[in-house]
Amino acid sequence: MILGCLLTQPRWLIFASFNKMDDFSGRLLLFRIGDLACAAPATTVREILPPQRATRIPGAPPPVEGLINVRGELVTLVDGARLLGRGPGVDGGALVLLEWAATTVALAADEVLDLVPLGSVELEAREELVGIDPGVVQAVGRHAGRSFVVLALDALLGPLLTVQEDV
Amino acid sequence: MSHTVLVCDDAIFMRTMISDILTQAGFEIVGEAETGLQAVEKYKQVKPDLVTMDIVMPDMGGIDAVREIIKFDGTARILMCSAMGQQALVVEAIQAGAKDFVVKPFQPSRVLEAVQRVLG
Amino acid sequence: MDLSQYAELFRTETRDHLLTFNRLLLEWEQHPDQPEPVAGIFRAVHTIKGMAATMGYARVADLAHRAETLLDRFRQGHRAVTDEELELLFRTADALEALVEASVGGRDAAVDVELLLGALDDAAGAHAAEPTARPRRISFVAAPVGVGRRIEVILRTDSPLKGARAALVLQRMAALGTVLAVEPAPAAIESDAFDGRFAFRLDATADAATIEREIRSAGDVDRIGIDAGDAVAEGDRDAGRTRHLRVDLRRLDTLMNVVGELVTARGRLEHLAAARGDAALAEDVATLSALTQRIQTEILQARMTPVWQVFDRFPRLVRDLSRQLNKQVAFKVEGKEIELDRAVLDEIGDPLVHLLRNAVDHGIEPPEERAAAGKPAAGQIVLAALRDRGAVTIVVSDDGRGLDRAKILAEAKARGVVDGSTDEVTDDLVLRVLGRSGFSTAGQVSQVSGRGVGVDVVLTRMRELGGSVEIKSTPGVGTTFTLRLPPTLAIVPALLARVGHERYALPLTHVAETVELDAGRVTRLETRDALLLRDELLPLVHLRDVLQIEGEPPRRRPVVVLQLGDRRTGLVIDRMEGQREIVVKSFRPPRGTLPIFSGATVLGDGDPVLILDAGGFA
């Protein structure tokens, strides 16, 4: 039911559905990229959109799919699977819009799994992770029997998206 | 010596009335103008002690005339003649340098009070 | 109350007053014996003092106060101002600017003005034998917020046009000092509902009796209350005498974005209406289109800003530079009232500083050299804004020595811009060489223009803005830079070009014409294709190759002829998809993005499309 709300709803609606319970900031959004469960702090998630085709940006590195139009705002779309070096691309069910470094980045994921309160999560240290560069992982967590990695957005997106001036 | 006055209004009726009120009080009408442009020209010619200025006039409005006159003579003493409902214009005229205002319909006592304030 | 919300307003307004301060100082410097500018300078400083004190910026208020004390001596005395005193006031203007910025940022302790304060006090003390008003400084520090006295006025109930009467009172008060925190707000006072009661704070030296007399002289006054006023009045607000409304530029940007979306949505709707053939719908859509058009025009108009807002700081810059370099320069500014989109205007400040610096440093010769060449000792630099059809042109010209073409040619050969046999230096070549970073026109590096940065910065910035630069230089006669700018950045007409399955927008600013690619007239020019077009050999750029698009191009293809200054390039595309008004949006290019885009836009069908930068192909 929660997921139904999340998909395609603007941010304020997502907010509205959780305000009753507790502080929104103490939550993690879980999403799947390939066979990997990933997480991002809910405070960095602006909204979740259905997949859409991007306009290619010539010269940009492969994880960058291109530009998408989010209600008039141009947002760079990054493919999660290629970003994490896990295969040729998501066959994507959801775009997670992340607020990162004063800009918005859309991350293509296969599906959104859950929104969990931090309190119910056991955070573990970064262990040996198979098939993923530990440098792009901020932490490893476990919730309801499922392990996931909290993505280190700076390490992941920093090399792709220059922090130079806009054009 | 009596004070000299330049009366500016596009309506003869109004000019006559103001002139009458002021003449009876001992002022000397030294000129009349029916447009803003004329007002500015006449002011430069006769350099009166006081100007009564209508707000809405052809060619150049009263407010612009105030600006021109003040540009020519920063000490010019100008009394605006306004109708009710011209508040914003009067404020503009004041900001342009007009010294006081009277509101139509004119009551002689009020006009003279204002004139005294301006000349005082 | 929370004053921080007024900080930005304070800063912008202070900036205006500092511009006035500088401008009038320059006037005064021209005629040191004529005191006309003093009143204006005094007003500017006085206003800054009042505002700063209201904001609680005690150090700004203090500095302004000391400057005011010195200026007051000139207002009363009749002596000409000395060079040292002017220099001191110029320094005060700079220090005020720095201190204001620092105070707004909460870092005022970082700016040290102690020496300047002393110098101002000494100057004021020397001017008139009486000591400076030190005690007042203490009162400022002690009570920075509650400036002046709070005064309450009640007008007679039978007074007509009470708002105008109140304005008259305030006008008289403004002649005595600074009027602050008028309540109710000016708009409410001017409304018909105003009941004739109002209050304000007055920062003036006049005594209560004088103030009361002045208020009464405005007429129709019933009662007056004047208190010493340590208490800060509620709703302590800016006097706001101007009839303009300052709007945060970000608001306008947001509004512009929304209108951009509206234009896009309108496009979609027009499309739909046409497809349906529904006459009633078409009519409503037409109405909607007209309204959208009006909103768009209005907002663009609201963003238009006269260039003086940027130009007004340049006379001071040129003066300081020429003094520093021992040059004599007469600086003229023309077309100050020409308007540009605020976003464009914000971007041209830096390029103009570079060009003006170059003109003073490298253009204008030292007086002796000019005399030897039979020129007047003072060089002339002109900064002019002109309206030229749809565009705005900004010209920076000097009557100096012109560019050193031999040196430029040598540099061009050394860098491989031209081959060794070339000996003609066209203006176009000059621009290409100067535009490379690291090249300096300076015979020697001076502290003013540094090493080589300058023209390349100008070129880059102009390209980002969708404008262009031309240069004309004649040895011994002078150099002219011409910057062509779109008057507004936000909405531009553009061609829609298709290559493969992709579409790109190409602003019309630099499109000279489109012709068909005639394979029979294509030849090889060095490493590039070139098209024989009439009697000209036009170098070609295949957009497919640049964008690495695979597959076979169509047999019949158009060539878009781009023109930048004297240079022309043909851009080969697959197909033209007509002309659109596009809303230019910025995007953050990922690392590696080809440097041929100046932004992006959203088409009527909702698809994002990148905007090609003509300068990237020339």
C-alpha cells in the first residue's frame, strides 16, 4: 500500500502519507538494482517517477542515460545498474529522484521495495561485498531479514556529474 | 508688497475662481497657464512667489510641470489643486516637490490657509 | 523582530546608494571647487547610515557617520575639496561596500577600517576646528536598532486626502533627517481607508519644537506625539518611498520557468486542437495562447533592467586604473538606459571589466607617447550600449595604439593557428588568437591586466550567452570590441534539426541561411569537407560525425550556414523540423559532455532537446 503511494506521487504526497507515523527524516528508501537491494536516506529522495525515455547527452559517460523532463525541470538520468557496474542496465520500474549536491539526479532502479524507519534497521559495517566496490557503499543494513547497501552518493555521482557551472 | 501668483488650470472657470479668491486676499496674479508646458514657460518668465497647479492638463500634466519647474528652481513654491480621488497623483506631486495641496471643490478659507502655509 | 529578512533588501539598496556615492565623487573630482555633488553624496551616506543602524550594523553606521561628519563640513563651508580628501572619500566608499557585504554575511569583524576612521576624523577635524562628534558614535553602538525618535501624528478628521497630507508631513520630515519605519505601510496610507493616524521614526538632530513646527506646517494636523524612542516600534519597516517594488530575482526566474512550462503546454494543446479539428476548442486555445503570450511578454519586461545598473561602477574602475598606470583617460558611457534581461546583465559585468582593463592598460598609451604621436594627452574610452534590431550591442572602444599585429601573427604561427606562409592578419584571426587562453596583448605583464586572461574569458562568456564578439583594431588609431547580445536569454527563436533519431535546437541568432547539400559541389579543404556556395568555399561540419550517430544519412540533406563575425561554417544535418520559440533552460552537463551545447529546452511534446552552440562549430 505504501508503495502504491510512492510511485508517481509528488513529494508532498509521500510526506503526507508518513507524517502521521513519525519523523520522515529517520527513514530509508529501499530499492532494487539488479539483484542488489540499495538504500538512500529518505531526506535525499524527492519523489519516485515511472520510467521515461531520456534525451541522450552526447559525450557523457555510459551510466548517464540523458536528460528527462520532470514537470519542466531538466534532470539528468543515471542508470543504476551501470552506475554500480552490475550489468547492461536496469529493466527499470522506477526512477528515484535524488537531491544531490544542490541538483536533482534521477536514478533508474528496477523497483522500489520499501520505506523503512531507521529505528527498525540494523546498520552494519561495510563487510566484504561481492561484486560491488566498497568505496560506493556508505553502510550495510538489514531490515526484516533482508540485507541492503546504503549508497554513497558522492562517490557514485561525483565522478560522473561535474560540479562546474551549468550550461 | 503683495505676493505674485501664477495660476495654472485648463479650465477658465477654475482659473477665474482661484484668481478671484487670491486677488480678494491681496495677491497679485501675474500670469495664467492652461497647459503644463505653458506653466513651465510662464514660470521661467515671471518667477512668481507662488504657483497654483492643476494636476490634469493637456500637453504636459501638472506633475511633470512640477518636476520641470523644480528642476529650474529648487525653491519654487507650488500648490497643487486636486480633485477627490487623485490621492496617488497628489502624493506623486509632493514627491516631485509640490509644497501643499487643496482639494476641489474649493473653500476660500482652505485655499488661503494652504497658501499661507506654502508662503510661510 | 527578525531583521535578517531585510538584509538582502538592505544590501541591494545600499549598493545603489554606493553607486551614487561613487558617481558623484567622480563628478566632484572633475570640478573640486563646485559643491553641487556634495548634497547628493551626503544624502547617500546619510541614508546608508540610517539603514545600517536599523539593521544593527553598528560598524557600517559608524563609518557612514564619520564620512557624513566630514561631508557636512563641505555642505556648510565653501572650500574646494582637496585631492587627499577625495581619495579618502573614495576609500570610504570602498570600505563601506566591503563592510556592508561582510556585515550582511555576519563577518564584519574581518574588515578593518580603524585607520580609515581615524583619517576621516582627522580630515573633519582639520576642516573645521571643532572636534568630531565622538559621543554620537557611542550612542550608535549602544542603541543600534532604535534609531531616532518615534513620532506619532493624527490628522484632523475633516482633512481631505489624508494620505496625501501624510505624505506631505513625511516629505517635510525627510528634509530634517532620515524617516524610517513608517506605519502603516505607504500603500495603506495611500488607500482611501486610511484614517489619518500614522507613525514613523525620525533620525535627525532637530529638537522636538522644530520637528513639531515642521509637522504642523504641513497643515491639517490635529495631534502630535514625539518620544525619545528607545523602544523599537512594532513593524519597524523600511521607509519605502520608492514606488517600485524590489523582487527577488529568483522569484522572477521561477515565474519564468512556470511560464516556460505554460508555453510548452500551450504548444501541446494547440497540437491537440489542430488534430481534433474542434472549432470551439481551437478558439479557446487561441484565447489561451494570446493570454500566455501576454504573460510571457510582461514577465520578460519585468526582468528587463537598464544597463546603468552595471555600467555605473565603471567610471570609478577606469579612474582608479588610469591613476594607477599613470595614464590620462576620458571615459564616456552612452546608452545607459538601454535595457537587458537581468540574467544577461549579470553575466556581462566581468567581460566588460576585462575589456576596460585591457583598454586602459594596453590600449591607451602613456601621455608622452600620445603627445609624440600627435594625439591629445588624454585617451578616450567609450562604453556604449546600442539597440540593433532585435539585439543589444555593447561596444568598448579606445583611441589607443591598437593591437600589435606582428606579435599576434607570430603567436598564431607559433601555436599553429595559421601556417607559416600566412602574412595577412585579419580581424578574425586576431580574435581567434586572442581568444586562446594564455595569450596576452600586453607588451609586458602589468599588475592590472595580468597574464593573458581577458579576451578568452570574454569570448567564452559571450558564447555561453548565445552572443558573439567582433574586434576591429587599427594600429595607432585604436581598438573596438563589439559584443552582440540577445536582449533576453530566456526565450529565443530556434531551428529544430534532426540527425538520426535525435533532435537538436539551433538558435537563429547565428543562422545566416540554409541551403541544400549538393554533393557535386563538395570538395576537400585540407582535412575538412567544404561546400562551394556561390563564390565562397564554406567549411562543413557533419553533425552526424560530431555526435557519433551511426547509420546512413538521407540522400538529400540541408546545410545550416552559421555565421559568427566574419566566419561562416556549414552544419550538415539530416532534416529540418521547422522553427520554434524555445525556452532556454540550463542543465548540468555530466563530465565528458561535448562542449557544443549552450543549454537545453523542452519541446511541445514534452521531450527535452539540447541546444547547439553555434560557437562550438565555428
